[in-house]
Amino acid sequence: MAEALSLHSKQVLAANQKDIQKSTEKGSAFIDRLSLQQGRLQNCIEDMRAIASLPDPVGEVIEEKTYNELHFCKKRVPIGVLGVIYEARPNVTIDIATLAFKTGNSVILRGSSETLETNQAIVNAFQEALCDFPCAIQLITTPDRAAVTQLLKMDAYIDMIIPRGGYALHQFCKEHSTIPVITGGIGICHLFVEASAKFIPSVEVIVNAKTQRPSVCNALDTLLVEESIAKTFLPAAVKALQEKGVTFVLDEKAWNLLDTEREKNPNHFRKAQEADWKTEWLSLTLGIKIVESIEYAIQHIQKYSSKHSDGILSEDKKQIERFVSAIDTACLYINASTRFTDGGQFGFGAEVAISTQKLHARGPMGLKELTSYKWIVQGNYTVRGS
């Protein structure tokens, strides 16, 4: 499959360029998610080869025991048929098709209309490689939204629905599906700078989390800074972020503290509204709030986090332990960027989705998360007595 995609890379990139040209009015963040240019396709191909080299989880024995004169074996099996609905991210087409096939699953893909040309070119390459069983990877090519509703009702044929996109898509799938739905991927991500944190390394982590690729779900959305260090820490952090083009949404305390910075660049700052703390920015916008203590930081994250990726920057082990025990999130970071919430960065090669649920899978969904299991019970014509 990787070789076929490499051989057809010119066709895929040409199709991607067509999709980009049709979507220029949607803004730079959307185009960034849509684009496979600038070496991204080659990176996807290398990720595919990495996945090919990983151990196949199907058939793995998870647990074994003998009890009641029976031998019990718990073994990994494919989930079956996956229905994946996603928005303008053609790299998702590659990741999902690869992981699904590696784990013995079939997949029905429904990308957005904006990525139709690219997705069709990718799936054509894959189906050419899978000449004996091209139906293992299928693409819904109609842009008609009625097809999504129909897909969500096909519980006789599909075993799991995985939506990847915004809140509206996830809600729609949960409300209309007769098939189990794995939700997640919506990132309202936080970093809390605790008083003992190292200043310069913390600034570097924050800049990376916000600016390394701002249009993705694991980019930083809200920065919380402990009040005792805010006067010295925040101006330095804001200066470094401004150099990368970041604009700021500030709570009242941060607004008053950063008056000098606001006077220099008034268009880069505005006061925060309640809705801002519930916003996944997907752009070079960052919310900043000054909190009195770690308890107030925890309260804010508990209220507003989407349970995707949250973290603390600190040198105080007790404060770190308090934060880790209190914050219920799929991926919790200590002195690291939230940008690591990614299947490739976790050693999975790629991921199908980032699950923020607690059932079956949580965090990046790699190969093992696309399997279920069955019990194989071996007896010797054994009967139950009581």
C-alpha cells in the first residue's frame, strides 16, 4: 500500500491541489489541514512503512488460565467493519486505511466534500495494491449528507463508528447512530505554569504547543499561570509567542498585567468572554488566565477541558502529584508539549482518532485499539456440575 501511494504520489498531489484551489475562501487554518503538500505525503508514506513493520496484534494472547478443568484463552481479534466520518484531513484517509488493514478490519471512509479529489486518488492507489480484496477499503464519494445518516443506521453491517471532526459532527453521530460510536478528537488543551516551573524551558514548551502546528486538535488553547510568578513570567511568554504571530484573549488579571504589551500591539489582545474558555482555537489565538493557585487551575481545567490533552509545568513533585490525581484527561503531560498527543509520537505509527472516552480505548487509537477479543475455552468433553 505504501509503495502504491508512492507510485501514485503525483496524481494524489495534483488531486490535493484541486481540492485546495476549491477551498481558498475557507482560510489558512482550513487549508493547512487540507494540504498534503510540502512533504506531508512523503511523511505519511514513511509512517505507513513504520506501521507495516510493527507487530500484528491480531491473534495475540492477552490472558491465559486453567480453571474448572477448562483452559481459558483471551485472544485479540479484529473489530470487523469500521465506519469513519471525518473532515478536511486527507492524511486521516491514509492513517485509518493503513491501521484498519493492518488489524484485519475493513473500513468505510466518508471524508468531507472539500477533500473528495484527494481521498479518491488515495483510495484508488490503495485498491490497486489490494487487488485481491479492494473492498477492504471503501470510500463514500457522494457529498450528500444523507449518506452519513444512512451509514449511521447500518448496524447489520458496521461494527463501530469513529467520527473525527468538530463538536457538531460528534453530537450528530451520537444522536443518530444505531452503531457504537467512539468520540474524541476535539481538543480544548491546557497548560498550567506552576510557581516552581523553570521559566525559559516553560516558554519554549508553550511556544511549541501553540505554534508548531496551530490548526490541529492537540495545539494549546488555554495557558494558566500561577499568580505569584505572572508578573515576571507572562511578559516573557507573550513576547516569544508574539514573535510567532500569536494573538491573545485575556482574563481581567492578565489584561491589567499586560498593559504595556497591549499598548504596543493593541490589535493583538482582547478581553475574554465566557465562551472563549470553551473554544478550540485551531489557529494562532491563545487564551490566557492568571490563577491564584493550583486548585484554581484544576477547577478551570475540570470545567472547560475536553479531556484531550492537558499538562503542568512544574518542579514541585507534590504539586505535580496533586495535578495528576485531579485532572481526568486522556493524555496528561508533565513538563512537555501537548503536541505529542499523536499516534506516531506515541510509537503507534499513526492513529485512527484520539478518543476522549473511557470505554474500550482512550487517547491515540493505534493498532491494539482497533481490536476486540474473544475467549477460547478448551475442555475435554467437560460438563458443568452446579
